[in-house]
Amino acid sequence: KVFSLTNMIITLIIFSLGYFTYGMYGYLMPLTLANVHGELGSVYYGTMSSTNCIIVFTCTMIVTNLLEKITSINKMIIAQGLQLFGYLIFLVFIGKQFF
């Protein structure tokens, strides 16, 4: 069942944590890069963001086609979970110096 209470609660939790960590990424990543690389930090942040945009744009279609047998809601849950995992790695290993 796609709209079971368990799926909805899991989705809510994952999306909430995902949005929280995405917000922290937008705040902490530029500060970290400026702290580590000085004035070049903003250039590195812009380059990383642009590279991320290109990778997401090109890989979205490929990954979507590979996962075509999975329901859309489960794809969204997997995507948010992976995004959350990536941002949490940043927060645990690099961002913790700002807390």
C-alpha cells in the first residue's frame, strides 16, 4: 500500500531531516570553505554548486530509468534518504566545528 500510515510517517521524517540538513549545508558549506581556503572559498563553493547542478541534471534521467519499476513515492524516499546521508556525512565530519 503506497499511502499507508507507516509510509507517510517515514516519508515525513526523512523529508524533514532532509530539508533541515539541506538548510545547514547552504549555511555551513560556504563558511567552511571560506575558513579553510580564505578568499578562494567562494570560488570553490560556486564551482562545487555548478558541478553538482550538472551532475544532478544529467544523472537524474539515468537513475530514474534504472528505477522505473519502483513506485514514485519510494523513489522519493530513497532520494531523500541518500541526500540526507550525504549531508549528514558533511555535518558529522566537517560541519561539527560550527556547533
